[in-house]
Amino acid sequence: MKRLKIIGMMILLGMFFTSCVAVVPSNGNHGLPPGQAKKVTGAKSARDYAPGHNK
């Protein structure tokens, strides 16, 4: 019975730690910095590709 409680607690703790994963949304640049994404698309400003500039 004691062994069953220990196994249950280990499973519960494992589920707790695996549920705490931060997911960072992609900005669509495929890992490119804003200036390089601007060059690829031919845009005049890199503002649209920089994180935090959502207009």
C-alpha cells in the first residue's frame, strides 16, 4: 500500500512538471532577425517583423 502511494505521487509530480511548459508563439520569421526578414520580403521597414510591434 505504501509503495502504491509513492508510485502515485511520482506520477502526479511528473504530470505537474510536464504541464508547466512555456510555449512561445512564432512571429513568422522562421528564426530570422527582423532586418533579415525585411531583406527577404523586400519591405521598407523591419518594424512589422520585430517582436512587440503589433499594429
